[in-house]
Amino acid sequence: MKLIPLFALLTSCALHAAEKPNIVFILADDLGLGDVSYHARHIQKKEPLFETPNIDALAESGLWFTDGHSATALCAPTRYAVMSGNNNYRSYAPPGVWSTFAPTAFKPGEATLGTVARDAGYTTGMIGKWHMGGDFHVPGSKEIYRGAKSGDIIGKVDLTQWAGSGPRYCGFDYDFISPCGIQGPLYLLYENEKWFPLEKDSEIVFFTEKNAKNPKDVSDKGTGPGDSNWDTRKIGDLLSSKAVDFIKTSAANDKPFFLYYCSPMVHVPHCPPDTFDGQKIKGSTPTNHLDMVVELDLQVKRIVDALKASGEFDSTLIVFSSDNGGLTDGPATKNHGYAPGGGWSGSKNRPLEGGHRVPTFAVWPGHIKAGVTDELAVNQDMVATFAALVGTEIPKDQAQDSNNLLPLFTGNGEFKQREFWVNQAGANQELMIRNMPWKLIIQSDFKRTKFEPKALYNLKNDASESKDLIKNPEYKEIVDQMFAKYMDIVESGRPTVPSH
């Protein structure tokens, strides 16, 4: 289904291509506030443990959100929410679609990041981590494989070609993706939904520690199908090179372009290359984990440099975010005081703020005034924001949890704040509702059949979330009201943002 151009918002019947800005949306993986030196220096007012100069340079020229969040505290559910603008409880898989071979959670004709831009005349590209399910055939048939995602499944599934439900299904003209990032399995890359051999002699093999060029490449997710030449140390270089190619090629055309760059850094396994574009990576910080942040920073530099070299930087909106909070790092914490939340408690997978409060900023030269805001923003807001920017109308029954941030970005028009916010944590199935200053954590189960209030915090008086008020009878009414409100929101299915 095509979305409807919102011509009423435009100054003429249509914007010429030159008047439409390009869009680059960078989504990091497992990057916390404690990983970005801009946050340490400008928000925490402290010297950072290490530097991220290229991310910092962008942040300093844009609008930084101190209350910026990922949709959830874990990878796969966030990626669905970001792509669709919907909270995960609206999908068939509220905890997220984790298997490469699981059915996609996207419904036919559903608005996505890709369709919003494509239907406004943009050239669209997605590069990097997918992790939202997909269709692959059983060899020699039209049957879709729905079996195991790991182990020796060679011969049970045709891994050379997607059969559907991939990036094209979500509106992308071009894609270069890793189905599940660098943690595997699969340890494979795809270009335009076809297997991309890493070398001329590459084969799809049962990828194990014994045949891997770097045994550490086989992560805790296990063995499985992989390219015989897979080397995690080279993946960031290849992905960011493809992003540069997409920018250069798209800039040569008349149409504006949208790039959704999903870097798999800084997820495990932490296998830093020795160098990246001539700069030392391995050993440049206290740990391999933090070395990967340095590489991510240089990936961002490549993208920015490509925009500038193509003459497109000044006419491009760049949005930066992360799929969840940062990772714990025992040695860096013990020896250097590292904290993934950058002053907030918690980390990836946790319901505390550090699990989902992430580096978030937007840059658009001449249109977004540089500075810092404490307004709430969530990376799933980009569907509505980009739609407003390019002039695409989203049907009212879609992107129901995506708030239009464009007035906040530019200062033009009326920005409508959320009255409340609902999100979720990770594998322990905790859910959250926030109605400032209160935040209620709710314990659920995998199938979302049981719900029970678990913890209550006053974020204004207790930003560290160290004082759980759930058992204090003085706050029972607040707990009851917030719990009832959450259940009503979910059961009614109504939108959670004022723009609807």
C-alpha cells in the first residue's frame, strides 16, 4: 500500500527534489551514554575515559536530547518499534522477533521508515544489522523454512536468497545487511537480499570455532551457517564502505536519499581491528569493548565525510541513536570507573534508565539550532518525524506510538509532548509506564498473560532509581492508577502519542 502525499503541508503542489533534505539515520548497537565523550564532558561535566571526536562534532552542531531513549532496552524489539513506529505489544511477538527465520512482525502495507521516504520520492537504502525475521525457502521448494536458527542446518534452508519479508518488504530500494548483526548466527551478509560472498572462494559452511579465521567470531549465540571467510574485525569496514558508496551514488542522482545505517557496533563479540582508516583501534582504550566504540566513531566519520565530499552535508538531516543502553564492562568499571549509563543506573536489558536512555541527537545545518533539550524523544519517533519532513501522510491506524519531533527539531510548528510513555525492558519481560515524575515497572511473562506492579520510582527526586516506593502504602494509589492506566492503554490499543 502506498502512503498518501500530504500536499496540504507543502508550499506548492510538490517539493522539488532539491528542496527536500536527504535523511541519514544512524542506529548504533549497544551504545550507552557512558560511551560518548560529548555526554561526559557537556552533560556530566567530567573528563571522559576516552574520546569519540566524530560523534561529538556532530552532537555539538545539533540538538542533543538528555531525555532521549531507545524504544526498548533490547535489540530486536527496538528494531521493530523503530521501523514501524509501533510499540512491540502491537505485534505478534511482544518480546521481539529473534530468529532469522521467524515470520516478520510487519503487516502487509504497514508504514515503515522505508515506505515513508520511498513514497515521497526518495531513494532508500538500509545498511547493517537487520534482526527482524525473514523468509527463506527450503531447498528445491516454495516452502518457507521456519526451523532452527543455529547449529548445522546447511542443506535444510536455501541461504543464498531471501524469499521475502526483508528490507525490500519495508520499502528499501537498496540493502546490504547482516541478518543478525555480528553476533550470529547467521554469519553471512546479503546485498539486495542475495548472499554476498566475502571473497571469491567463499562458501556457506557450518561455521564453528574450528574453521573460523578468528575463533572469537563465534559468539555466545552459537554456531551456524556462515561465510568461510567471515572475520568480524572486517565487518565494520565493509558496512561503512557500502554506506559511503550509497551516499556517493545517490548524490549523483536528482532524487533525495534516505540512508538507514544500522551499525552492529558495539555488540559482542568484541573483536577490534588493529587499525581503521589509519587510526589505531585495538588497544586504544582500556578494553576490547571500548575499542569498538572508537571504531564506531570512525564509521560515523566516514559517513559525514562522504556527505561533505558529495556536497550533501548541508542539505541532510542526520539523526543518531542506539538500539538500547550500553554494556557492562567489569574491567573498565573496576579499573577506570566506567559506567555504561553515563550517570544513570542500569544497562542493556534492564528496566532502569541506563537500559534505554541512549545518546540521541539530530543535525540539520541551517534548520536545527545547536543546543541541548530535556524534551522526551524516542527513536521510534522517526517514522512520524520523517513523514512530516518529506510530506507523507501516515494512516491513523499505523505508527501509533511515533511522535512527530520535527517542530522540536526546527522550531517551526507546534510540538506536542507525550502525556505519558510506555516501553519495555528485555529478557526478563519487565514493562514500564512513565508519567513524570513517576515511573512504574510492571512484571509480565513471555506471552504477556500476567501483569503485576514490580517497582515505583520518582525520577525527579530519585534519578538513580535507588529508592523503590512500591511497598510504601503512601504511594499505593499512584501505583494502582498507573497500573490501571497501563493496562487500559494496552488493552484498548489506542495510540500513545498526541499527534494521532
